[in-house]
Amino acid sequence: MRKLMILMPLMTGISGCGAAAAPCRIVSAGLKVIPLVGHVAAAPTDACAAAID
């Protein structure tokens, strides 16, 4: 019960649009690590996350 009480505020923080946009944001962060072309390659996934939010 105590663990549930600790996890509830964390779970509500990622509910809704934040949870739906998470895959787009994770892929975007992974692409941005690539030197030189990362930010350009991540543009579509950034747009995906922005559209969901």
C-alpha cells in the first residue's frame, strides 16, 4: 500500500498526452545523439510529439 501511495503522484505526472508522446520523444532523443545529422533526422519525431501535445 505504501509503495502505491509513493507511485501515484509519479504515475499521474505521465498520464494523458505526456504518456502518448513519450515514444516520439524517446526516439527523438535517440536520434539527436547522432553527430551532424541528428537534429535534422529528429525533426519529424519532434513534430509528432508537438502534435500530440
